[in-house]
Amino acid sequence: MDRSKIVAVVTGIISIALAIAYLLIVQIIDFRGEMLPAPIVDTIISGLLKI
């Protein structure tokens, strides 16, 4: 095999590995549950106390 073909295969393997890792990380983060919004009342009160 030519050097350029070897480089292409290696970078393809790295690309696929990164894509699979990204999908796994997204699934793990999504599995944690619903995202809860920030408590607005506490944020407003703490902001007013700083003024």
C-alpha cells in the first residue's frame, strides 16, 4: 500500500472512533434524565442582594 492510502485508512479509523465516542457521550448525558431549569426566583433574589 502507498503511504497516502495508509494515512487515509488511519484517519478514517480515527474519525469513526471519534464519532462513536461522541455518540456514546451524548447517550450517557441524555440518560441522566431531564434537564431542570435554573431556579429563577433564587437567581433574581441573589442578583438584587448584590446591588
